[in-house]
Amino acid sequence: YLHPTFIEEDIYEIEDIYHPLLDKPIKNSIRIDNSIIFTGSNASGKSTFIKTLGINQIMAQSLNTVLAKKYNVKFSKVVTSMAVKDNIIEGDSYFMAEIKSLKRLITSLDKEVPVLALIDEILKGTNTIERIAASSAILEHGIKTNSKILVATHDLELTQIFEDIYDNYHFTETVTDEDIIFDYKLKHGPSKTKNAIKLLKVMNFDEEI
């Protein structure tokens, strides 16, 4: 661990960052100049990584301590839309809870105050066509504010729509006949692999399925 360095420049220079709750964490490094779309297969590490960034930014600004080898960042307001759940008591479906969470996040974005906005699996609670259309509008709105938007998604279409605006990173895996092995290392560019059906095989679903 170390004490963070807060800078005026609107970038994040981070080396060997890791999540505090993992017993054997895989460390990753990143330089954040622009907003980012993270893609990757199921369980590959993209959600854990954006949570790692959020937790460490909060620790930096409250405890003056981060779990990294280097942490030069701009002081920022941290807002998230993560771990969304339906709410039976409130009568909210998963999608309703999700759009309420996103509305809160969007309202928090500011043209004056720097914001680090973290979105996990954007709008996964609805159909593909409307999800991509609405996600595109939200991401386009976000870059008009003084914010770094970091979003994890399975929708590779978003990486194409925003290829000249958002940076792209991904996580991937190695597939064998018997297993899928993840290295949890961050890589440049959009994801090129999918593993949902392969995971069914690894979990011994019936061959007919």
C-alpha cells in the first residue's frame, strides 16, 4: 500500500492496483485519460476491476491509503451504479431498480466537479435493441460532463459506436476441453471472445442443451 498523490491534471496513473477483499489478488495497471468501456466474458474480471478502482479512490480520499504501487489521480466525486437488485417491497422490478440507479448517477454528473462514475453491466435488465440505444444515449451524455465514465458491458456494439470517444479495455480467458481459465489481466482493446455456452459445458449441462 502507499499514500496516493493527488494531481491537477485530469488523468489517473495507476500501477499494480488490487481489491482489498481478495486473498490472492491479481494486480493491474492502467492510465485513464478518457472514459472507458470494459468488455469481457462472464467471470473474466471486468466488474471486479471497476469495483477495485472505485474502492481505492474512496480509500484514497478518506484514508489517504491505496492498495497499489503507484496512484497519481485527480480528486473526484465517486458515484456508482452497481450490484442492482429488484425490490419486492417497493414494487420495483430489476429494470426499474436499475434505471433508478442510473438516474441517480446521471444526476450526480457535473460540468464543474470532477466525477468518477462507475457502471456495472449497463441496462442488462432489458432487451438488446433498447439496451444498446439507451446505453448509447447515456454514455454520450456522460462525456459532456466533467466526468470519467467507466462502464462494464457485454454489448460489444458499444465499443464500435464509441470507438473514437471511449477507450477500450477487456479481460479474457483460456478455454480447454475441461475448463475455462482466467488470468484476470487487463488488456487493451475490446473483447474478442465469448464463453457463456462454454461455461454450460464446463458445468456439465446435458449435451443436448
